[in-house]
Amino acid sequence: MKLPRVSTVVAAAVLAPAVLFPSSASAADAPQPAGVSGPDTASGSAPDAAPGGNGSTGSNGSNGGTEADGQEQRDRAEIQKILADPNTGPGVREAAQKALKGGAAELRHFLTVELAKNRMDDLRVKLSQIMDGGGPAVRAAANKALDNGDAAVLKFFAEDLAAAQAEDADRAEIQKILADPNTGPGVREAAQKALKGGAAELRHFLAVELAKNRADDNRVRVSQILATGGREAREGAEKALDGSDTDVAKWLAEGWPTAKASDDRVAVFVALSDKNTGPHVLEAAKKALTGTPADVARFLEELPKLRASDNRVKVSQLTETGGPAVREAAAKAMEGSDADIAKFLAEGWTTARAADEAAANKPADKPADQPAGQQDQGAQQPQGVQPAALTGTTTDTAATTTGTTGTTGATTGTLAATGTEGLGWEAGGAGAALAAGAALVALSRRRSAES
């Protein structure tokens, strides 16, 4: 059945807006009502162009804007990455934070212009800080870099800094070796020579010369111990010298301390057994033996001073109790050094005491009319101060032997002149023997006179 003409006109009127004003979707893609034909294109009519001219132009403008936005985002991400780096300097950090507050132009300007300039400024600041806290080699390299432009600064951080720090570390190690009191003369001489050189000399000393010179010094040291040490130390030293350099070093580190501690205790017992040892030495020695090996070693170091103190006490007593010659020589020794006092006790005291004994035994001048062999009761022998107990005992013994008061007086004078009185830490046997000898001499003279 054919549609009426009126229906065809109405359908065309209904479809006209969709054809004349298409949406963003093309007319070909739009769904068509069933049974409705498309627009008639045979008449030569064409759809109106979209506002704004050619559609491709609009598309190009949109792509340009997207590309610019992408570059800005990439620049911003790059700057944020720079800020996240802990090695970023303060100058770069400040400029980067300022750029992030701006737009695309500020971001791009920072990355292409400001970054390199601020980074170099930060490197120079860092170089100055390193120079202030560095050693001699670091300071020299830093000064050189600062005087030779940006390339030299970059080279300093890339190469020169590590080399200079290694040189300073070697120099510090050698100075530490020199500060060690146990460093031997061979090592010390080679180390001082190395310090006068550069990095190569310092490294060669530490890598090559140190071990060789240390081994030589160790053998010299063990040889000295062999010559001067105690019995155990000598035995250990001799055995070590027969071994390798490692054996020598090990004995010095481990064997010698043990041997020395044993020998030191023996030396203390020797000091205690010496009959001339005074009270200061005795007291200190007994205390040391109850302590550690270090206490014993310290006592032996102080032993000369302790002996000197005891010697002065001994000579001081002789200035008060000895005969005239002993007192005079003792007083002179007290004015001198410790060596003078020691020499007086070893030599001078014996000579002075002999002089006093000779003076005490010399016969007094007799009047012409006095019978031979008769001693003047008023003649007096040289007298000296002596302990009361010793004087009394000697006088009684002499009186019993001779039976005369004159002989008793002579014996007392003889004892006083010997110079042995007042020595509290010496045996009293020597003084008693001298007193007995004086009594025998007096008795012999009396018998000769009577005959």
C-alpha cells in the first residue's frame, strides 16, 4: 500500500533537525528509525561546516596544550627529586623550592640556568668546610682547587679529595707510632724520615719499612734484656732470639712480662736480705710484696730514692754520735748530693772511724817526773756521744777486767770514738767487739807497766 503524500512530508519535517544539526556523533553512525530513509543527497546539498572552521585546527590546538602541561609536570617532578636528594646543597635547595612556587617558566629556568650555578656555589662552600677540618694534604688540595676554577673544584671532589684524605690518614698513623714510648730507634728514625716526604714516602714506610725496622728493634731489645735482665728473663730472651721475628715479637708481648714479674720479686727479696737496708726500704719492700706485679716494679723504680733517704738518716745520726773525725766527715757529706752521702758510707766513714780510733789509742803526754807506765788520772781521751745502754755495758765489762776506774774511763772514750753508735738498723755486734778490743788493749798496757 502506498503511503499518502502527506505522511511523507510529515516524516521529513520530523527528521530535519537531526540531519541539519548533528551531534558530536556522525550522522552515518546515528541509529535510524526503522522504515525511514536517510537524507536525500542527490539534490547536491551539503551539510553546513562546523563552527570554527576546519575541525583539524581545533584538534591541533588541543594537542599543543597537552604537551605543554606534560613538560611542566616533568620539570616539577625533576625538581622534587632534586630536593629529595640528601646531598643537595642549601643554595640549590632554596632555589628549587622557590621555582616550585612558580609556573612552567620558572621551573624550566631553574633546571636550565639556576641549577648548575647554585650547585657549583654549594660545592665551593662544601670545599671550604672540608678544608677547615682537613689535614695538611686535604687543605693543600682544597686551596689549589679554589684557585683554579669550576673544573678544578669538580676534579677535587671526583679524585683529589680521596687521595688527600688517604695521605693525611697515613701521616696520622705514623705520628701515632712515634708517640708510642715502646717504639724502637730504628722505626723512629725511618718514621721521621717518611714524614718529611709526600704521599708515596708515607705509604712506603707503612707498607714496607715499618715491619722490617720493627723486627730489627725487637731483636735489639731482646738482646738488651738478655744482657741485663733477671734469670728467667735471660732464659726466655735467649730462646726467643733463636726463633723467627714472630717468635721474638710474641715473647716481648707475652713471655717477657711474666718473666720480669718473677725476677722483680726476687730483686725485692735481695733488697730485704741486705744488712745495710734501712727502715724506709724495708717498709716499702714488704708492702710491695703484698701487691701486684706493677707494685713490685714501682718499688724497684723507687728503690734508689728510698735508699738515699735511709742513707741520709744514717749519716745524720753519725754527725751526732760519731767521733770528731766521723762527725766532721758526716757533716760534710750531708751538704752534698745523694751520691756524696753514699760514697761517704762506702769509703769515708771507714777512714774517719779509723782516725778516731787512732786518736783514742794514742798515749797522752806524761810529765818528766812521772814513773814510766803510770797514766795521769786527769788525762782524758776523746769522748763522743753514745747510747746510754751501750756505754754502761761496756764500762762495767772493762771495770771487771781491770779493776781500776782509770781503765774504765779510757775504755769508754775509745768506744765513743769509733763512730758506730746510733745505727739502729745495724747489728750491735761490731760495736761490742770494738769495746772488748779496747779493754784488752788497756789491760795489756797495765801489765807491761807493772812488769
